[in-house]
Amino acid sequence: MTSRIGRSILLVIIFSIILSVGIVTAVTIYRSVKHTDELMAIQVDTGLNALVSEMDNQQDRLEGIINVFVQTLKVSESVALQTIWDSEKGTESDFAALFGPTGIVFWQSGNYNLADFSVDRVGSGYSGIVVDSAAGLTVQVVQPFIRDGEFNGGIVVGMTLSENQWLDDLKKGIKCDFTIFSGATRYATTLFGDDGNRVVGTDMAENVKKTVIDSSQNYIGTAIVVGQNYYVSYEPMKDIDGKTVGAYFAGLSSEESDELTASMILTSVIIAVVVMLISMILIAFILTKIVIKPIGHADKLASAMSMGDLSGNAVKGVTFGNNELGDFIRKLQVTESTLSSYINDIKGVLSRMAEGDFTAEPQVEYVGDFTDIRVSFGKINDSLREIITGISEASVNVSNGSMQVSEGSQTLADGTTKQAASIEELSATIHDVADKVAENAKNAAKAGDISSESVEKIELQNAEIQNMLAAMDEIKAKSDEIRNVIKAIDDIAFQTNILSLNASVEAARAGEAGKGFAVVADEVRTLAIKSAESAQQTGTLINATIAAVEKGTVIAQGTADTMKEVIELSNKTNDYIGGISEASRQQSEAIKNIESGIEDISTVVQQNSATAEQSAAACSELNNDSQMLQNQIAKFKV
């Protein structure tokens, strides 16, 4: 078995080696990659300088062409300008034109298409970058043509920067990619896309644009160009007015440097792995011989000792080195031998004690902390003598006491059995009483409900009687009104009778002329008499009706008073019945509580009875055990 401490030491050393080699490798790779990045940055910066220099060369070339034109025109104005142009132009993107003092073009090359050129800006001439609305981004060289001290026109020679050939030629020598930007858009470039076409018309990255175009500052670093990582260098391009109109770009793909870096990392990792493997093999060999094997033997010895094997066979015949680990194992062997002698002596003493002989003494000289064992044996013997003597005396007392407790427990068990029977009879009686009280409570509740219903009916009857009294009062009032009307009719009849008499008297005075009127007066008097008689009869009937109504009112009022007394008595009766019902309910609940308490008492009594019987049985067993204990104690030798 491999030693755990050996494994730990080995793992620590291996981890240290791996960590050290890893750190050295990582630092080496980091320094190499950093150095590679610096070299690539220098190379693209060199390429950018070459591009700017080549742009200056192109401008110098154009200035050379314009000087040829000027010198030729000074000699002869009839020279064929097209012939000179064909022999001097460098690329198909070159253009030239000869213009007069008013700006009229006398001659121009076939690809001349400047739209924004103005003779007013010629002055003493200029040279540099110009953005034309028709020709785009151009390099223009302009010189005035002076004759007899007067401005007599001028010559413009230039090239459009959309030409890619001179950039391709520059790439062959510098090994960098180049781009001319018009604003933030690629105008001419040596970069090709996946489709095989130049990536003109595409824009530079936004962060680069902010630095180069917006802030007119150089940008050196890395950037994603046409989907690949590039080491790049940008420089703002300014026109003849100093305005940033584009940018120069030089870039180098990181593909080659990435391959070189990957190869270098792979080589470094392989070397590091080989170094680590060799180091680990050597360390493992040394640790196994000096540490792991001795620790393994020590582990076997300690394991045997922990399992109680003190024979020394675990490392028998093994030779240990002359070092601290060997000394430690040899001390373990001495400890094993000493512990074996102690254990054999303790085993002999304990064997005699197991046989009942507590007079045995240790036969080995104990040293160090083990001297307490000899002292402990003496204390054990003394203590056991006292304990056994005390147990013997106590067993006799326990035997006597258990007999007395057994008799008392049996008596208690008989008494509790009788109590249990009495409690059961009492519980049954209380249960019957509870049933009767519960039934009375139910009946009282029903009577209360009936009484409440009766009170409601009586109250309804009282309300009807009150309504009847009100109706009779109304009849009496109407009868009084009719009596007044009849009295008025009687008065009218009386007046009519008097009027008829007067009419008769007047008719008699009138003689023959009043006979007809006398007849009418008689008829009116007759009607007045009949009306008076009818009014008198009706008044008599009305008086009789009023007398009857008043009598009925008195009777109804008496009935209403009696009904009020009945309602009051019914309410009192209902209250008494409700009180009886509530008292019956409370009695029922109280009896239920008594019944529950008696059941609890019955349970406790039954438990006490069972406990008393168990106590009696336990006391009997305790008496038997105490006799057995006395017999066993008699075997000890103290």
C-alpha cells in the first residue's frame, strides 16, 4: 500500500514542479508573444511609412511630368501635348489638362474629369490631396504659366487614388497590405474578400474611425479587417487645406504570427512536459526508497498495534535506514514490546479477578504514566471488597423489604380493584342522569321555541285589534259627520216647509191667479215634511249605529288591554322557559364534565390497580433475585 504521507509529499513536489514549469513556460510564451506583437507593430508601422513615402514619390512623379510640360511649352507652343503625355504618364489613372487664364481648357487627357477645379485657386501653384466631386480622391499638382510677368494659364497633372496597381507593387516589396481611405470608406486596397474581389467600398471599424477620421490621430494596434485579426497602423490623410479627408492604412495579418506563436507554444509545452516527467520519475524513485517504503512499514506496524497485534510479525526481518524515520520505527517496536508485557500482566491479574480472587497483584514493573495501573489495581481490590460486602448486606435488607412491599402491594391491588368496580357503577348512574338532563334540556328548548312562537302570534292579534280600534274611531268620526249632514237636511226641510206655507198664503191672496202656485206650494210642503221625517229616521239610525260603535269600541279597547296583559305574561313565560332551557343545558354540560372526570378517575384507579399488581409481582421477583445475589456474593474471595 502506498503511504498517504508519501503520496501527499509526492503530490506537493509534483504540483510544485508543474507550477514552476508552467509559470516559466507561461512567462516565456508571454514574452515571446509580446515580442512578436512588437515586431509585427514595427513592421506595419514601417509599411505605413513606406505607403506615405510612396505617396510622396507619386506626387514627385507628377511634379516631374508637369515640369516637362512647362519646359516644353517655354520652347514651343506648337508641340504635341498628347505625345508628351503618352510618353510621361505612369498609370492609367493619371490625368492632365492645359487651361487658359479664364479657365478654358485648351487640352486635356482622355480621362480628365475634374468637376471642382477652379483657376482662381491656382495662384503660385499647389500640390497635394484634393477631393473632387466627379473624380473623387485625387493627387493634384498645379503650376501657373507666366509669360511676360502675366498669368497666362496653367497646367494641372494628377492621378486618382482609386488606382490599385501601385499599391500592389508596394505590397510585393514590403509584404504588407495597404489601403487608401476616402473618408472612412476603402477607396483603393490590396485586400481581397472571400469572393476574390477587392474590398473597396467597405468602411473602417467605428472605433478606428473615431480616432483617425474624427480626431485626426494615428491608430496602431490590432483590429478585425475583412473577418481576420490584423496588426494595423492608420494615419490621417489631409488635403491641401489641412482637412482630414481620408486615411492611409498598412496592415499585416496575424495568421502567420499566430501559427508561429502556436508552434512556439506547442514546443514549449512539449519541453515542459518532458522536463516534468523526468523530474517526477526521479523524485518518485527517491521518495519511494527513502520515505514511502519506510512509512509503509511504519503504517503496517501501527495498524497491527491498533488491531491489538503486538507480536512484531508485521515488520519482522525488515531493516530500516539510519535516519530519523528509521529511529521512529525502532522506537515503535520497543513500544510494542513494552505494551505486550503490560497487557500480559494485566490479563493475568484480570483472569484471577474473573475467577473471584481479588487478592492478585501485578508482576511487572510499570514505568511512566503506566505506574497508575498498579495503583489502580490496588484501589480496585479495596473498592470491590467494600462494594461486595455492602451488596451482601443490602441484598438481605432488600429481600426483607421486598417481602413487606409485596404484601402491601397485594393489599393495595385488592382495594383498587374494588374502587374500580364502584367507580364503574357510579359512572353508569351519572351517564343515565346525563341522558335525562340532556333530554330535559331538549324539551325545554322546544317549549321555549313554542312559547316564542305564541308570543309572536299574540303580538300579531294585538296589532289587528289596534287596527280595529282605529277603524271604529274612524267610523265614529264619519257618523258624527253624517249626523251633522242630517241635521242640516232637517233644517232645510223646516225652512222649506215655512217657505211653502208663506207661498200658500201668498197664493190665497192672489185668488184665481195664485191657484197653480198654491198647488206647487202644497207639493213642496209635502216633500219638506217627508224630508224631515226621513232625516229624523236616518238620524235615529245613525244615533243607534254610533251607540253600537261606541259600545264596540269600549269592548275592543278592553280586549286590547287584556291582550297587552296576555303579551306581558307570555313574555315572562318565554323568559322563564328560556332560563329553564339554559339551566338544563348548563346542567347537561356539568354532568358531562363530571362523567368525563369519573372516567378519568376510573382509568387512574384501573392503572393503580394494574400498577399495584405489577409492584407485587416485581417485589416477588426482587425477593428471588436478592436470594440469588446472596448466593453469588458468597463465591467471591475478598
